[in-house]
Amino acid sequence: MPKSKKRNRKPAADVQAVQDPSKRNTLRMLGTGALATAGLGGAAWFGVSAVRATAAEMDLTRIGQGKPTVVQVHDPQCALCTQLQREARKALKCFGECDLVYLVANVRGDEGRSFAARHGVPHVTLLLIDAQGEIQSVLNGVRDSDDLKLAFQDLAQVMNG
């Protein structure tokens, strides 16, 4: 018995269903699009917030504006600088922006490099500056967050005491 050369074809209804999405498929696509839009919007908001926070941290004009300030002389490509930054931020968690301002002088940029040169300090350094802009203490090297917390408390008390 010879084989038939007829091809199996999909019924016309199936072809039409593939070409014209059903109401359910359309709703599914709309839901997926809405989720994607919300996700992208959230990521964009987070990104903008992070950029604003970073810009505020790098604004060295905030020194001497009535609040004690901790300035980290920082090289973002230095592992020790990153470790010091992590420990400093951990120590600063118990302080509010009203108590202490934390700033970063990035030595990879002109302003940060100029700041470090003006004060004669290398990276991996914290400068503790009073509310009037006078340096109270210079901490070189990586420090434990508990030690930094004590130093930051002393700086905050200069303002209150």
C-alpha cells in the first residue's frame, strides 16, 4: 500500500487562533507588560536615588556648613578604601544626617584629588571635621566600625558640648 503524500495540515481554526491572539493571550501580554513597566520604573527610581545619594556624598562644599563632617579620602579602585568605607558606613548607622555628615573625596576626580593634596593626606583616610570646617582628627588606615563609632561620637559631642 503506497503512502499518501498528503501533508498533515492544521485545521483552519487553529491557524486563525495563532494569527489572532485570543482575549486571554491579549490580557496576559498586557499583564506582563504592566509588570515589566513597574519593574523598570522601580529600577529607574532606585538608580536615580542612588545617583543622588552619591552626588550628595561627593559634594565637598558641605564642609563647614554647621554640621560635623566625616570626609573619607577614597580611591574606588582600592580594596582598603572600600573596606574602610564599609566600616565607616556601618559605624554611621546610629547617627542621623542631623548629627554627622558623611562625604567622600574621590581621589580619581579633580575635586577629591585637590582636597587630599590640600590637606596632605593619602587615600584610606578619614578626616573628622567640626561644624566650622576645622579638622579635629585624621584617621589613617582601615579601622573597625566600633572604633570609628567612638571617634564619630567624640566629633558629634564637639558640636553639642
